[in-house]
Amino acid sequence: MATDTKVAVFGLGSMGYGIASSLLRAGVITHGFDVVAEQVAKFHAEGGAIGTLSEIGPDLDAVVVVVLNAAQTEAVLFGENAVLPKLKPGAVVIACATVAPDFARAMASRCKEYGVHYLDAPISGGSIKAANGQLSYMASGSPEALLAARPVLDATAAKVFELGDEAGQGSAMKAVNQLLAGVHIAAMAEALTFGMTQGISAEKFLEVIPECAGTSWMLENRAPHIVEGDYTPHSSIDIWPKDLGIVLDIAKTAKFSAPITATALQQFLAASGSGLGQEDDAAIAKVYARNAGLTLPGQD
């Protein structure tokens, strides 16, 4: 990889920080920006490049936007202290947030007015894979956008799924993934707590089910959080009302009924409304436990 590539990562949360760190490890000149000053200072201490957006913008080859939602993505690109007017023609925006396909298409069109490429590139894999440069990207955009993004993708991805020459298909695929992921987390919590009503401990559940047909990646990843009583947020409860809400909005437009998704969404809303919004999404099990009068590990 060319070491003269210059990249800015916007959003230094668990996923964005992992992406930025992987870029540094690959020898890419990387700037990091976040509303949390401590995250930026930490990144600078670990080798992140220094400079204001006005100073570095014209030299950037790529901007990676790893924020929470569509509104934050639009704010980074076109809001106060907007990135887009500062970029040179031929630079690429790599947009990683979970958003609706129509939003991704609109952003691509607006970027084109500045001569900037837009890669619709939602990510999957979690914070550990982000830190290890092993993410999966669901990418769609022009061949030129994909080519411009390649140094970033090479440094941060284990897999890049190329889903078409126009923005929108990447976000559509991410919606499919989030439908399954959210439902699987809710189903895991329901199954684990149902087992507890029958005298099956959370520990025994985790020993047996991953070896059986009922398992899933989400079950194997999230159930240990419940067993350990550790709800440190790797992916928080409050992410799911947004993401499953996007799924249902798309479904409504397509006149597609998604009742299982709607039910899972209600459980995440119940968890958020119970004050669990900033806990790890495995904390949805607390809703089931409370309703059934159960005591989860670590709640004694």
C-alpha cells in the first residue's frame, strides 16, 4: 500500500477507532475526528496525524465516515464545518453508517456535484474485527469510487462484497443483515431466559446450544456477555430501534410485511425504555428476566 495515502476518519467510537488504528498499522497517514476530545487525543497519542480539517482537507484521498446514523453522516459531509467543500476532486467518501438506501443515493448525488466519489459501504464484524482490520464491507458505488477506496479497504477489511455500481445496494444489504442480527439477539435472549424457567442455567445454555442446530453467530457472541454479567457496550441497545426502524421503513415502502422484525423492535424499545439503552445489546435479556421474575448471572 502506498504510504502517501492520506485519510480522515470521522467517528472514533469502537468501530471507527478500530478502522483508524488499522489504517495506521498499514502505514496510511490517518487523521481522526470525533466530538469526544478524549478519543481524538488518544488517537494522536497512538500516532494519528495532526491538523485541522481546513488544513488537511485539500490533501485527503479518502474520508471514512463511521458515525451513528444518517443525520450525523449528512452533518459531517454538509453541515457546519462541512467536509465536502474542502476535498479535492477525485477523493472518495466511504460511508459506513447504517442508513436507508435512498439516503445513500442522495448522498452520492450530492458528492458528485463536488467531483467527489461516494462509496456506500456499511460494515459488519464488531469492534474486535474492526481493531484487527478484519471487517466485512457491503459496498456499492462506481468503479472509480471502489478504486479510490481500495487503500482503505485493503487495510481494514477481511472481505469486501461488491454489490453494484450505484450507491444504495450496500445499504440495502446492510438492512438485510441488521434484520437478522437484531432478531437473532432478541431470539437468543428469549431462548436463554426460557431455558432458565426450566432449570437450565445460562452457563449450561452456552455450553450446549453453540454445538446444536439452534445456534447463530449472534448467540455465540452475545450469550457470553449474559453469562459473565458484563454489559459493557460493544453494540448498545439503542442502536437497534434505529436499525430495525430503518428495516421497517424500507419494508413499508416495499409493501412488505416483516412481523418478526417488528416484534424484536418492540423488545429493544422496552429495554431502552427501561433505562438499558446504553448497555450492551445482550441486556435485552434483562427485559425477559424481569418479566419472568428471573435473576441473571451477576444480578444476585
